[in-house]
Amino acid sequence: MKWGVTIVVLAAVLAAGTANAAKPKPPRLQDYCVTKAEKKNAVRFKGSDGATLLGLTLGPRSSRRGVVFAHEGAGGLCNWMPYARRLARLGYRVLAFDLRGFVSSPRTRVRQGRHDLDVVGAVRELRRRGVTRVAVVGGSLGAMAAVAAAPRITPAVDGIIVASPGLAVRDLDAGAAAPSVRVPALFIASTDDGEFPSSTRTIYERTASTDKRLVLVPGTRHGYELVLGADGAPNRALFEEFLAKHLGG
């Protein structure tokens, strides 16, 4: 009888161990803004060239509408987190992540500046999770990455929102990629934000999409700052109108 009890207990322990082994712990994010609850949804995935990237998902897992957020050159996924949380509450499946070499995502030995390949990988990751309609939202460096990535993504994304992009930095050239962009696109920049209203207009004009819009707003806000706070309400409305139109309400 004792042997029978021992065997049953041992089997239960082994089964529990197997179940735990089948559920690996999420990767550890270093991003300061991520809550303890959100860290449970941390993900590790690959850029289209195999670079390792870390981020997290938000929003209902059943949603088929998704948004990828690409951050600025002076930050990480925390840039977009307040707005990513808002879109998650609105029912979108969101993936915010750190570009290669930023915060939680390690540097690569080659192609360190090819953040467009990171965006391609992020779109693939959302689609792997069941999202069927995807838009990319990028600010500054992330906006450049969104433009450069758009022609590389197959099937094409359903739209891109490009906030305060530059033309080119190192081996990321949004200006050169723009003529190959044919997806719906919303371009936005502040009128007094240095060279960025000019570079935003240039990329807008070069873009081949027949469904595109350029919005220049007063002030100096840059990238993700355009949708922060009470003053950002009109810009949030622009973003959400675009997303609803191209991803479905």
C-alpha cells in the first residue's frame, strides 16, 4: 500500500514538473515603466535578420486588430507605453518593444542601425499571435524605421503612423525608402520642432501611397509627445481615426 501511495505522489510531482517546464518564465525587461503585472506579458522575438528583441504585449488576446510601437532614439518602449495602454483599453492588441541595442534588447555585432528589420520582426510576432490587421506607429527613429520597414513587410501592413521622422541616420534611410511605401500613411510633426517638419514633409511627398495625409501642428512636441496630456487630445483623435479606418472599429 505504501509503495502505491509513493508511486502516485511521485507521478504527481513529475507531472507538475513537466507542466512547469512547459511554461517558461517570461524574459526579464529592464524598462522602468513596466508594471509587475505587465512584466508577465514580456516577449522575446526576432528581427527579420535574427536579432534578439524584447518587448511586451498588451490588450485582449482575442483581438485581431494590432498595433506595433517603435520608439525614439533617446528612449525605449517606455516612450509609447502611456499611449499603448490607452489603445489596449480600446481593444487593440499592442506590441511595444525595444529596438536592437536599446534598454532590454541586446546590441548586435552587425546591422546595429537596421531598426527597420526590428519592425518587420515585430509585425511578424503580432501576426504569429493571431492578429490579422496590423498598423505600425513610430516616433522619430522609430518613425524612420516604420517607413523603411513598410516595403519589406509581406503581406503589407494596413497602415503606418509616422511621427516626427528624420530623413536618414547611419544605415537607416527613410527618405530613400519612401518611394516604395504604398500602404496608408499618416504623417505628423510639430511646426517648431527643428528640422523635423521639413523632413516629415519630404518623406510624405516622396511616399507612393495614394492614401496619405500630412498634419503639421503648432508647437515643439516631438514623436510620442504629440499624444501626451490634455494638449495631445486632438492628435490622439487623429491617430485613432486612422487606426479605426484601416484596422476596423
